[in-house]
Amino acid sequence: MNFFKIGLVMALTFMFSSVWAAELVEVQNGQRIGSIVESSHNGIEEGLARIAIQADEMGGKSYRITGINDNENGSFNIFAEVYR
């Protein structure tokens, strides 16, 4: 199971590395306005999409994924911070 988690983190890092790099530059000058915890039963992609929507609704210019937990029941918890 640990190999799955490591592979998942590596894949997500590769897929979103350019997006994260752009956001991290903006985050350095931004003000943290909140955090989001999203639970997704339909995969990580859906959870990430819902985080992006929620961050936009909060008035955030950027967000940063701070953690992803793989639950035993097949769902994922995704943690994010939102910045102005």
C-alpha cells in the first residue's frame, strides 16, 4: 500500500508541478484567507476540481494543496490553503 501512495504522490507532483510552481510564486506575496478540506469518493481529479471551485468562490487567487489522505474505503481527503 505504501508503494501505491508513493506512486500517487509522484504522479500528482509530475502532473501538477508547473501549476504548483506558478501558484507558489503567487502565494509568497499573497495573504492566506482560508483552508479547504474536500472528501472525494470519485477520485482525486474530482476532489481537486471541487477545491479549485471552492477557492474561486472564496475569492482566492491561488490555492496550495497541503495534503492528500487515502482512506481505506476508497475515498480521498484533500487539504488545501487558499490565498488572496
